[in-house]
Amino acid sequence: MPDESPSLAWDPGQYALFHEHRSRPLRDLLAHVEARDPSVVVDLGCGPGELTLSLAGRWPGARVLGIDSSPEMLARARLADREGRVAWVQRSAEEWDPRAVGPVDVLVTNATLQWVPTHLRLLREWLRALAPGGTLAMQVPSNFSAPSHRLLREVAARSARAEELRPGLERADAVARPQQYAALLLEEAPVVDVWETTYQHVLPAAPDAPHPVLEWMKGTGLRPVLAVLTAPAERAALLADYERELEAAYPRRPFGVLFPFSRTFAVARTRG
């Protein structure tokens, strides 16, 4: 995942706990990508690699690159790539230069750009570097005002280390509104499709198990908090406070926990 310090190590196992829920947005995004025989396909922010390998399966004749800043995620990706189908590259989104791999026909970035404060500028640069008729397809969470994220900010603000925790919880400022993405992309590409979807995830929730939204957030949004709170007692106290809030916001029901999650999608195709 892009543009992270080494202290914010990703845990591929934790991230994979909700693999089906996390992978569906990419499938929905790719359903709007019409490229038929691309030569170069890039997955920017490839994570543990399963979804990148699906790109290699869809376009078997393409050179496919999976790019991520996390060595932990890339190690998992290389293990999954038994046929050596993908070139895995450790690089942050801000460091990656698309010109280094030649004209890119399809650039996919899925649930990554919220970690990249400069991505609005980078989107312009990436579009200009695409091959003629190339496609950029992106998806970002737009769920930062939901209870899962709002309550985390509130719990962190009550902590004795609130000032240290605050910078890691400001990602919402990096994500634009759908109309902003549409306007920006239309300045660079003639064909643009932008939309927003709210998924109603149903998460399993056994009575004696940790709250599933807490487990979801441990894989993503809680990471900057846990990187600061390294003392076990301090970490446990904040997590217990946060879990109490989540139990009220997302009650356990006979079918599990209902977890609405909004995401913004955009697909832009350059002139051929």
C-alpha cells in the first residue's frame, strides 16, 4: 500500500479476513473497463496480490505489474504468484514513474489513493502517461464520516496521546467528492464514468468473538493508531473503548453485523 513509513507495517493476514468484501469493489470497477488486448497493465497499490493475479487472468497476453510500498504485502503476493505471472515492484504511488515501464494501457488503483495526499495531482500525470486509448480505473473508500471512522477519531481524541494520534486519522481530507474526480478527469480524458456505491456488508459476529468492525478496522484504518500505541496496556485500553462504541453503533443481530460502506469509483479513457 502506497506512501507509508516502515512503522506502519501491513498485516496481510488481518487484511485478508474480509477478502470477499474487499475484493468485490474491484470486480465492480473492472466491469466498467472495456480494454480488450492491453500490452501493459499496472495494479498500483496491489496489496497481497490476489486481485492483481485476476488482472493477469483476464488479460493473459499483457505484461502485468503489481506495485506496492509494503514489503509484507509483496511477500504474500509473490508466494501466491506460483507461475511468476506478475512483476512485483516495491514503490510508493508518489515514487512510481509510469514512463519507466513504457506506455501503460490499463492502470488500476483500488482502495489505495486515500493513503496518498497528493493523488489529485498524480491522477493528471498518470493519465497523461497512458498509451493512446488507455484506461485509468480507480476506487477509493468514501466512508470517512461513517460511525466506524468517526468513532475512532472521537476515541483517539479522548486519549492522553491524542495529538500524536491525530495526524494518522486525517485521511478523509485526501479523498475528493465524486464530482471533483469527474471534473478533474474530464479535463484530461474524453470518456469518464464516475459513481458511488454503498455496500451493505453482512459480517459474521459470534457473541463471544471480537466485534467484526473492529477486526475490519485493524486491517486498515486502525493501523496508524496501533503504530503509535505500542505499549500493550495502552493499546488494549483504546481498543476496548473503541469496541464499546462499535457495539452500540453496529449491533450484533441473528444474521451478524450490518456494516454499510461507501466507495467512489472512476474510469477514464484517453483519446485513441
